[in-house]
Amino acid sequence: MRTFIALELPEEIKEQLKRICSRLQTHNLRNIKWVARENLHITLLFIGDINHVQQKEISRLISEMMTDMDAPVFCEPALKLMPQAKPHLLWMEYQAQTANLGYRQWQLRKQISEIVPGLDTKKLRYHVTLGRIKGQLTSPFIEEVLNLRIPSLNFKSSIITLYQSILRLQGPEYIALDNFLLN
């Protein structure tokens, strides 16, 4: 099963992000596949395909390594087209005010890589994917994305979820395999 670890978003942040998406959707671009509200999250680690034995071990590691941590606080939202040269993602990037989150994620990735070889080693950027882009974007859309003022709402993310991702024609379906509450 295809899996990843994510931080859940508070409802008010999901609502803010969907309002931003609704505004951008007025451009009527057919080459953007918008992420469903219920699928909005901050990915901590994409794991990939695992079996049920690996799932249990990963859940144990998350519980041992992450649940004693204070819920991270996020701030300073910035709407981004990634990569900048030829974008294929639209996301909202955040800064973490919690210093040890990156270190804990690195430790967790290191432990999980002993169970699941070949994990993604890209630098962690705290972001919520809003849309996936196929093809060219219009100049007015790019300009609005780059100039849109985003109200800065600080928020805590107090739930970590291990998800299964099932890829479907209409878009991915995420199934929570395990939830972990942070302090």
C-alpha cells in the first residue's frame, strides 16, 4: 500500500485555503487539478509502498518518536508555484515556529529508512498542496498567485496521521491508517 505521514490542519485553515482556491478558480484554468478540502494536509514524509508488517513498525516509531512533542505552530503563509521555472504544483508554504520538528522528522525518516529503503531525501518544506498543474498557466493567473495577500493565521497542528494513498482517476483517496495526538 502507498503511504505517507502528514500533519492535520485545523478546520479554519482548511476553510481559508479553500477560499483562496475558490478565488483562483475564477480563472477557469482546466489544467489545474484542485485538491479536495478533506485531503488538505502538511506532508511530513512520503514513504511509498509498504506491507502491513512495515505499517505496524512505522506506527510504533511515530508513537515513540513524535507523540511526546508539543504540537508545532505554523505561521507566515506564502502562496507558491513550484518549481518556479515550469510549475507543476501550487502550494501554500508555512514556516514552523517549533524548532525541533525538523529534527524529529529527520530522526523519524532515518528510522523508517531502515524498514523501507529508498525514502525521499529532499529537504522538508512545510506546505499544503492546493493544486497540481499540467501545462501552461496564464499570465493573469501567475500574477494573481504571486501578488495575492494572504492573512497570516498562526495555527497548531496537533494530529499526525499515517495515511494510505489510493490513486484514482478522479483524484487520490486518502485513508487514515493511524492517528497520533501531540501535546
